Amino acid sequence: MDTAARPGLRERKKRRTRDALLRAALELFLAQGYERTTVDEIAEAVDVSQRTFFRYFAGKEEAAFLTQRIAESHFVAAVRERPPHEAPLEALRRAVLESWETIGEAIEQVVPVELHMRIYQLIESTPALLAVHLRHSAELEEELAGIIAEREGLDVDADPRPRVAVAVFGGVIRVTGRLWGAGGNLSVKAIREQTVAHLDAVGPVLAEKWRTQAPSHPADDPLPAK
């Protein structure tokens, strides 16, 4: 027997167990709610012990966010790979759209992408998960600001522009995610289209006047008849 093959087989078995636990956890979260789902129920669904669950996950929160972390890593890698001639907001825009186009490759190594999208909606609608998500989003924005500063040759602590650009971008992404999650179409295509629409509005929102008709001034109004 080829003993060199044993570690590979063992690692594949561990990966299958982890993926089975992850899928069971996500499906239970969707079926009965995150807070009502216990670690024992997740382990029982895969016919393993609670101890086995904790070999792979620190807790159910880690399981809930695993595919989200995969998606974020996929996006950060796309930002790093954008060509240096692109302006910062354009690099972020192209990176996030590219990420939505290729997210299936990354996510489907562990669970179906449709399951990931439904969990994304669950995070948006579950207060305990949303609080964790927002806290982590702040950490992600800080990482992105550092990447943008580095590619632009700036000191992120001396120049406010990288953090401002990332804050604008992050705000747009949060609005998009909230509106997408409240809608009926949970496809990748739908969130990508909403992302395009909202990012395309950034320029006009920041640089243009919105009012289509000049406001009347009280001094211009005729005096009331006596």
C-alpha cells in the first residue's frame, strides 16, 4: 500500500466532514432560525458528535459566516489584482463586479452558491448576525483602505482619501445588500445588477445638484392681499 497517499485521503475525509457540517448548519439556520439552532442539532444531522463539530468550528457563528468570509477573501484578492492605472473607486467597483461574476467558483467548493446567497439574506435579517457582520465590515474596510493607500503610494494615517473612498464604497455595498435582501430575487445576477445601479449613482450623488427646479425664496413670493 502506498503510505504517501494516506495524508491526502485523511485530509479529503476531514474536508468532507467539515463541508457536511457546514451545509447542515446553514440549512438548519434557514429552516428554523439561527438562534434556535443548536450545535447538537447540527452534529446530529451529520451523525457526528458535538466534539467533532468543535474540531472544525469555534461555534455556530463561525459556521454562519464561513461562506461570507470566503466571498470577502475572493473580493480582497480581486482588489489587489486590479491594474495600478485605475482610480481607487473604479478599482473597487471593477473588483466587486468581477467577484460577483466568479463567486460560484469559490463558494461551490464548499456549498451550493444558492445556499450562500440565502445565508447572506439571513445575515441581513437576523439582528445578532447583522451586528457581527457590521463589526467585521468595519475591519474589512480598514484592510481595504490599507490596500488602496499602498497601491496609490500614500500613508493611510496621513492622507484621509483611502478611508473616505472605502467608506463611500462600503456604504453603497451595505445599501445594496439591504435592498437586495428585502427583495424577492436572491440570485447572484440580481445583486450584481443592483450593485451596478448603486455604484453608477455615486458620481452624480457626490458631484451634481439633485433639485430639478429652483426652490422659491420667501422674498420672491407675492405679499398676501389685505
